Amino acid sequence: MLGSLEIMPKVPHWYRDRMVLVGDSVHAPSSSSGQGASLAMESAIQLARCLRDLPDVAGAFAAYEGLRRERVEKVAWRASKTNNSKALGPVAIAMMGLMMPLAMRTFLNPEKTLGAEQRYRIDWQAPVTADASRAAGNRS
């Protein structure tokens, strides 16, 4: 682990009654993800869509969680994996410095490994349905 770097554990419930968590209060990824601000903005947009399109607050909150949980947990998992790989000794660090330029030119392709995550889009015009809450198991 990287000294004082902490990973936020999964939050079992993102909402209760008329209160909902958004952004870092519910899914703060490690800074190594480079996704903290964008995830918070994505969540705010998805929550707004759900509140716009669904008739009741509880259904909107459930749909919001269903739309967001898988993505934010995937980003957090990748960041955690990155953090764990950074705990290298001096020899490994030296080897990494020599090997990474070669790897980037040959078999590591940032577009393939991070492209879909970095190009994530939300279709604001698409209506949200109550089915979106099923992705989260309709937690409350």
C-alpha cells in the first residue's frame, strides 16, 4: 500500500427515505484512478435524469444507484489494483523505468485498457425507467 493512501469501502446503501449520497460521499475512488471529479459529475447527471423521469423519489434513487454502482465500483477496483502495483522495491522501480517505454511502444495500449472508461457518456435525452433500479438489486 502507498503509505497513507486509503480506499473507501463499498457503501451498502446509497439512499434512505428522501436522502441520497452522490459523488465522493458514496464512491470516492483513489486518486490514482484520475476519475473522482468525473464520477461525481456523472452521478449528479444520472440522479437528475432519474428525478426528472421517474414519478417517485424512492424509485428515482433506486434507479440512480442501479445506473451508477457497477461503473463506480469498477473504477474503484481498477484504482485499487493500480495502487497495489505501485508498492515496488528499488530494483523493481529501476526495471519498470527501463521496461515501460518498451512496453508502451509494443503491447500496452492505453486506449485498449482505459479507453472505454475514459470515454464514458450519458445520454441526457434517454428516459430513465424503473428497470434501472434492478441493476442494483433495488437496494434501499
